[in-house]
Amino acid sequence: MEEQQPKPEDNQTRLRENQLKLEHNQPKPEDNQPTTIRLLALDALRGFAILTMILASAISWGNLPGWMYHAQLPPPNHVFNPTLPGITWVDLVFPFFLFAMGAAIPIALSRKIKEGKVTPGLIFGVLKRGLLLLFFAVVIQNIRPTVLSSSPDLKTYAAALAGFGLLFLVFYRFPSSLSKTRVIALQGAGYAGIVALLAFWSFPEGAGFKLTRFDIIIAVLGNVFVAGSIIWLYTRKNWLWRLGIMALLFAIRLSHNTGTGFIADIAALQPTGQVFNLNFYKYLFIIIPGTIAGDQMLEMMKLRVISAENISAKLKLKAALIIAVMLGFILVSLVSLYNRWVWQGFAAGGFLIFCGYFLFRGSEGDYFSSLKEFFKWGAFWFLLGFLLEPFEGGIKKDLSTMSYYFLTTGLALFFVIGASLIIDFFGWRKGLSLLNDTGQNPMIAYAGGGNLITPLFGLLGITSLFNEYFTTPWLGFIKGVIFTLALAYAVRLFTRYKVFWRA
């Protein structure tokens, strides 16, 4: 029997069906624009850093387990011991914040580069933003209730709230519909109000306003943001140059630690207690790896979001196992290094790297390829951190060690991988929504703890209730949780109503 030939119209139908399938699977033009897609996992990392930072500062000091505080500030007396090695969950807060800033640098600045050129205007914008951060660091520290008064009262809380409102005028992203003249006038009023508040307020013991009184975390961010941004702008096409700069910084660190030679002599010229400090640039060991991750995030943001409804159960299981492995890295690091089980932690970490490699090996698609690149870099920084652990007397946040920079960088990448799968792959945005909303509004969140929630709690009498009834260490921890949640939900309102400060 002669084989039946397809009719011409059947061929045309099949061709049209294939064409429709291809068109359906192609990303839409707007999907290829990195400015229209937000990497929510990075917001979640930033939000996690801010909220845990607030929690760590809000919990009561006392007889909670040592891992509830900075490792170098152990209970019950919390006397700083720079020779005590180890890290706790509290010690992850600052490097996660730094890494998030480093990763955001390529995402933010790539939009401003026109025709592939770094213009003087772009450099000026970087310097301006750095100065704004330093201004913020000085003001936010001087208008906190506990700085305005050794025994805050209603007047103190009202002044702190007023300071928050004045910062609002300075940093608020005014709508484009508002004329430039009005924006300048409102910002000028904010600056003038801050100057007046700081000039006429009677600080405790007649100390007055001090330029050397600043928030150390924001001051560090302001310094390394400028340096990290300029490094990225001129090495954005080759991350090997950035690794080379890190090698040079490492050489400077080694020479400085000897206490002799011209490097040590130059370092000795740096005045202490200044908002601009060369010592802060050691945190480029976190910022620069963050920019490398940011380059990869730029590419990932061009991908279409995966719909979990059309994914096989096998792939979902694999993704869930990857999340568990990423969480495992963080738990293993904290438990082993705090308890000084260093070789056991290194061995467990090696096993987790093997598990992660095995899980990623069989995964296909651009989305998992991007996460696999994150994993490779995370594994590299993780191993480097553990291998350097004995160097400089063991891992420490203060005084920070090379092991601390690299290990926490790896853990930040593992957090991003896990959060990406939770948010983008499984679509569980609500589960991390508080972190996302906080991470998208970091300036309000950072200022809101001391200058919004604390004054409001003081004015409403909540602080008095806390002091009267939350007297045990664990009740003090619950008090910190309540305070942190209050801040998180307040920031959520700002974010949901599109009220942002320039970050």
C-alpha cells in the first residue's frame, strides 16, 4: 500500500502551529529590559539584614545564650573581647547588608551609563550619593532619643519624631509631577530644620552636636559605596580586574599588620573617629564580590519568571532540596564556628557543596544556569573563608578577619539562591513579603527604628510597659521581636503606598 502523503494545507497548519509555539515561548520585548524586572531575592537579603539588625539591637542584654549576641560581646557582662573567635547570627547582619549594596551597584549604575561611557556627571552622582550617606550617618546618630537625652521624655520623643520628618523632606523621592523649584524648596527646608534642631538642642552634659558622632554602619556604607562604584565603573567588562584589586588590598592589609614600613606609616596618619576613614575600605572585600554577583544578577533579571504550575514534581523536589542545602550552609557555619568545631564545619560544608553540585548538575534552563553560577561563586568564597579561618586568630567580626569577609559573602550568595527559588520559582512571595517590603525601602527602615517606632512607643507608653513587665532575658527577646515587627509593618505601609527615600 502506498504511504499517504500529507496534504499541502496540513503542512501549512503544522507550520503555523509551530510558529505560534515559538512565538509563545519567546520572551516579550519588555521582559528583556532589566529595568522592568526586580530581583526580589536581593530585596529579601537586604530586608533580612535590616530587620535582624534592628532585632539584635532591640533585645535585652543579659543572660541569654551567647549565640544571641555578637560573638566578641559574650554574656553576662558583654565586655568586648577581640581575641574571642567565632560568629553568631548577629554577626551575619552587617556583611549581608554590605553584600546587598555591592550587588546593587551594577544594577543601579548600568542604567545610567550611556553609550558605554563613564561621564563626569556619573562620577559626580556617585560622589553625591556617598556624601548623602555620610550626612545621613551623622544626622541619624545625633537625633536618636538616647543621644538627645540620657533619660528620654516626651519632649525628647517629639524631637526625635521631628527629626524623622525633616529627614523625610531631605530624602523623599518626590513625584515627577512636582516642579523642581518646589522640590528644592522642600529639601532646603528639611536641611534648614535639621541644622536648627542640632544647633539649638541641649544635648546631655552640654556635649552639643558632634560631627564625630555618627552611625558606624551607614558611615562604612557611604565610604565603600563610592569606592566600590568607581571600581565597578572602570572594571565592569572584566571582573578579573576586580579580583586583582582585591589582591592588592590584601597585600596592603598584610603590610599594615606588620606594623612597620611605609604602609603602616601612611595608616598612622589617619585621624580616628572621623566619618571618612580609610580603615572602612577593608569592607571592599565584601563589596567587590557583591559587584561580581550583581553582574550576574543583571543577566538573571532579563529572564522570564518561571511559573511553578507547569513544572514537574521532580524538579520542584530538586528545587526544595537546593533550598534546604542553602540553609544548611548557614546553619553549619554558625554552629561549627561558634562552637569552634572548625574542621567538622569544613567537612560538612564540603559535603553540602557536593550535594549542591549534584542537584544543580541535572537542572536545565537559563534560570537554573544563573543560580548555578551563584552557587559556584558562593562555594568558592565559602571554601576560601574556611581555609583562612586559622589566619588572624580565627574568624571574628571585630576586629574583622579575612575569613569573615569571604565566608559571609558566600553565605549571602546562598541566601540569594534560596530566596530566589522561594520567590521566583515557587512563587511564594507572601512568605517573604515583609523582607521584600523592608528591603525595597532601606533608608526608611533604618531610620524608622530609632526615630519612628521608639518615639511612638515612648509617647504611647508602650516603652514603660515593656520596662515594667518584660524584665527577664527571654521576655526581653520577645520585646525585641515586637519592636522589630512593628517597624517591619510600618515600613510595609510606606512601601505599599509608594513612599520611598532615596537609597
